[in-house]
Amino acid sequence: MIRKAELHDEKFWFRLDEHIPKSEFERNVRNGTAYILTDNARCVGLLRYGLFWDEIPFCNLLCIEPKEQHK
């Protein structure tokens, strides 16, 4: 399942994504461009995206917990 990231997901998020500052994570949560991937309500991955020219979506990052890969 995929759901929008929330501020309380910060600890999990930064375990997988060390490439953005906390302020950028918070902005992505507010803008709805950050998602958490779950399996039976357990966080297993994340996705964040941006917009080219403010309208064309592109995936910035897709990351899955190593132990959850290849399923």
C-alpha cells in the first residue's frame, strides 16, 4: 500500500533518505510529494517526487528497505 508521508514518519524517512535536509522533508510532506510504502501497516519504503516546470511529475527517489527487496 502507498500513503502520503506525515511528519511523524521522519525517523523512518531519514533512515532511507539521507539526501535532503529536514526542512525539505517537511516541505515535501506539506506539498504532498512524499509517500510511504507499507506492507501490513509496516513501513517498507518511500518515494518522493518533484515537478519539471511546475507541472510534469518526476520521481526523485524510490527506496525500499534492503530486507524487503526482491519480494
